[in-house]
Amino acid sequence: MFEIKYRIIIDESYWKKMNLEQIEKEGGIEGFFQINLHSADYGYYHNRELAKEEEGFDIISTWLSNLLEVCLLIDDTKYVAIKDTESYNTWLEFISADNGLLVSVVQSDSLISEYVITKPLENRVYPEWRDIKANREKFIEEVVNKTKDFITDLSQINPLLSMSQRIVQLQLLLDKARW
């Protein structure tokens, strides 16, 4: 099983009034983002009422974009790691294995500026969970479907959001990821 959970946490009334230029200046839509693999979780998500001043800190489009890159690259490279943008040294590692994927949380002290890499990290350690199996097709299906849902959710907040550079890039990756 592979599941993506996200929750957009923004002031919708503020975002509804924005024009495209303001949207571009504001940046990405923040919220909660979590990946669930069987009994292993990575990230943070809940659907309870928000506590006073509770905010989301993950830029959801970045996570989805990076996961779409995994979908596009994994067949050719057999190895893809995506950086947790909220951490300087934590990555999610995806290794192709027997029509499936082995997914791990990995840390490395290597200084790498890219968010997606296709060569194994040097000096890596596995601080949490390692080699959790995921069905490749179900993984791709979940990433594609959650990306579509996210774009639809944004369009309902403000149709101009789907014209922002971040979401146009996300849509381009989504179009490439369809087989």
C-alpha cells in the first residue's frame, strides 16, 4: 500500500482575491503532507480542527513535483532519491526492484543542492525505516491521482492558481507521467 495525504492550510479568503502576479509573489501553497507505506509514515498530517496559530509548513506542490519525477525516472535509473525540503540531510530513497519499489528514509551528510538525484547518496544512514515495499503501478497511480486532486482543489480556491508557474510545471510533469 502507498498513500499520499495532504491538507491545504491557507487563508482561503486571502488567496481567492489574488491576481496572478500576487500569486507568483506569494509562492507555494503550504499545508500538511504525509506519505504512508503500510505501517510506515513520513511527514505530518491530521484532519482535526487546527489548533490556534497551527500552520502547515510543507509546500505541497514541491512534494508532488518530486514524486512525479520519481515516476518519470525510476524505470531508467533504477534509483531516485528526493530531498525533504524541510531538512538539510533527509531524503526519501526509491529503488526499483521486481516490478515494485523499495522505499527508505535516508540521511546523508553530503551537501547536495538538487532536490531529485539518481545516484545513491554517499555516507548514508537509515535512521527510521528502510526497504518498505510498494507496488510500482499503485505508486504511480497514487502520485498522479493526488496531483490531479491537488490541482483541482487549488482551482476551486482561485482559478488563477492553476496558471501559476508552480502549478503549470506540475501539470507539465503530470502530462509526462501519463502512460
